[in-house]
Amino acid sequence: MKNIFEPLVKMMSLMVGLLASITLLTALLIGLVVFLFNGGSLPSINQSSDMTIAVVETQPIYRGVVPKEGMWKAPEWSTVDQEPNADDIRYGRELIANTSAYLGPNGSVRKISNGMNCQNCHLNAGTAPLGNNYSAVASTYPKIRGRSGQMEDIPKRINDCFERSLNGKALDRNSPEMIAMVAYMEWLGKDVIQGETPQGVGLYEIPFLDRAADPIKGKSVYAQHCQSCHMEDGNGMMKPDKSGYTYPPLWGDNSYNHGAGLYRMSRFAGYVKTNMPLGATFERPMLTDEESWDVAAYVNSMPRPAKDLSKDWPDISKKPIDHPFGPFSDEFSEEQHKFGPFKPIKAARETQATK
Ligand code: HEC
Ligand code: HEC
């Protein structure tokens, strides 16, 4: 009996052993592949002799324009469900992101604006730090604004952007669309203390240059860094179905008018420094300050829609330094108020204020 089964048992245990080692090897191989794909790295031969130095060298160097600690973060989007007006908040976000589809030239609700989306300038639906976010809207409105000389609430401020940045018409205050946008902004700012503005609010305050911003230098910045998306003629690129833009216009008939915030050089340069070319952030800016100012000078020298501004800034001493239309309460020309240099204007204002 023993002799008959002995070779069979031997062969079977050999096969089991072989199978086990194949399984083990495969598992090891899969483990290694998964480890490498998830960003793991194997020590190379020459690094392994001095691991500590290798680790120190791969520490990322932070090259942002401002510290990132304490930066405002929007509330978690999934928590909207808990709000009693969740539907309004969701519709509000949708309108900010895809304004043109609802309210643009072919808008499904009303046709009152130029085809741009609020989100083109208020990035990620107004949640991006130093991407013109809405973090301080709920906490600081209503407030008196120098441009209108009036108390402005949130609907009034939203309509300012409709009439200027979207070169369009005001939206009815009691419309479901206005109610929704206000609800969204109030939800975004719900954790900000009344009267306070969180770190990273609005736009980056880019330092002034010692010289005037130069549209000729700006033209070459534009050709190198902007033209591939916003096009040589500045008109951007429309989506094939004409519901809005893939790349929004920077000048021309469908762009913001000269009463808009971005028409001010410091607003444009600050926006671009921390947000453009697409992919730049405050943590990873792509242009120098000079390039940002110069490209602002170039873009804001090109033709765009006009707006009657005669009622703006009833108190002319409140005009921002870079508001480019007189009369002014100082001696500087419209040219200098448009392109700079701004430091002398600022210094003159400060001595005026202390007199
Ligand atoms: C062409 C760019 C652009 C577009 C498009 C745009 N805005 Fe604005 N918006 C601005 C600028 C610039 C400011 C002022 C930022 C500053 O001075 O810090 C601003 C400010 C605001 C503010 C005030 C923020 C604050 O903290 O005081 C609100 C609210 C606002 N926009 C709403 C909207 C809405 C709603 C839309 C769409 C209907 C829109 N904007 C479209 C450029 C734009
Ligand atoms: C890779 C494509 C790309 C490049 C390059 C690029 N942009 Fe943009 N830009 C966009 C897109 C897309 C938006 C709208 C963002 C959104 O809706 O989320 C935008 C928005 C803007 C806006 C606000 C909306 C408007 O139309 O007024 C300005 C101003 C702007 N870009 C300026 C520039 C400048 C200046 C440069 C060059 C320094 C530049 N961009 C380079 C894609 C680009």
C-alpha cells in the first residue's frame, strides 16, 4: 500500500509547494505595483547610503504670494442638505457658475447679460481664496459704498456686476434668481463673524510698481501667456452650442464695460497675479508683479463697451487711486490715474488726509 501512494503524495506536495510560491510571488508583485502607483518610491542605490539628506531635499518650497495659513475655506458643499432653503442655495450656485445659460443672450430664464458667467471672475462659484470669492458678502453688507454714495444691500451689489461686469441689465430683486443668489452668498459666509473679512477675501492687493504700467510690454505678455485661450482679438472662445464661453472675452463687445471693477488696473492686475494663466493660484502664481500690471495695461487699453458713469462717485475724493475718469480731488492726470505710477498719488492723498 505504502509503495503505491508514495510517489503520488510526493508529487502532490511538490505541486502544492509550487502553487504556494507562485501565489506569494504574484501577491508581492501586485503589492509593489500598487505601492509605486500610489506615489511610493523605492530608494535608489546611491540614495540609500544617505537617506536623511534625500528626505530634506524633497521638502516642497512654498512660493506663494501670501501665507496660506488661516486662509478662508468655503463650508463643505455636502452640508447644504441640512439647510431649510437648500434648493435656493443650490440654484444660486448654479446661476453663479452658469449665468449665461439662464440669463445670457440665449438665456432660458431671461436675456439680460453678455454671455459671461459670474464664475469667470468669481472663480469656483465664488469660493477660491484670492479668486474674487464671496466670503465677506454676508458679513459686510448692507454697507455704504463710495461708488454709488448709497447704502447697498446684497441685491444692489449683485446688480452692479450685472450692469457693469456683465454689461447687462439689473435683475428684479424679488425674482427667484436674485433670491437664490443671495441665499447662496449668505450660506457661503455663514461662519464669518459680522463685520469681519476673512483672510483671502476678494482679490489680491498687488504692490504698486515704481513706474507706470506699460501696455506695450503688456502686449508681449499677452501674446506669450494669454492669447492661446482668450485669442489674439481678445474675444475669447464661444462654446459650440452658443450657451456661453469656454474662454471668456477680455475686450470687445461681449466683455465687461469700463464701469466694471476689472477696468481698474489694480483689480485686474491683482486678479491675474493669483489666478491667470488658468491654473495659477495664490500658492503658485505664474506671472511677476510687473507682468501682471503690464498685461492689465494692455487689456484695459483695448476697446470695450462704455457706460454712463456720471452718477458714480458723488464725492470725488472717494474715487480710488486707479479710477481712470476725472474730475479728481487731486492734481494728477487721468492718464496717471489709469496707468500709474500710483505711489505719488497715494502719498499725496495721505498728506491731504493728515492736513
Ligand atoms: C468681469 C469680471 C466679473 C464678473 C463677470 C462678475 N463680477 Fe462681481 N466683482 C468683480 C470685481 C472686480 C469685484 C470687486 C472686487 C474688489 O474690488 O475686491 C466684484 C465684486 C462683487 C461683489 C461684492 C463682493 C464683496 O466682497 O464686496 C458681489 C456680491 C459680486 N461681485 C457679485 C457678482 C455676481 C452675482 C456676478 C454675476 C451676475 C458677478 N459678480 C460677475 C468682477 C466681476
Ligand atoms: C489655458 C487657458 C487660459 C489662459 C492661458 C489664460 N486664461 Fe484667463 N481665463 C481662462 C478661463 C477658462 C477663464 C474663466 C474661468 C472660469 O470661468 O472658471 C478665464 C478668465 C479670465 C478673466 C476674467 C473673465 C474675463 O473674461 O474678463 C481674466 C481677466 C483673464 N482670464 C485674464 C487672463 C490673462 C491676462 C491671461 C494671461 C496672463 C490669461 N487670462 C490666460 C482661461 C485662460
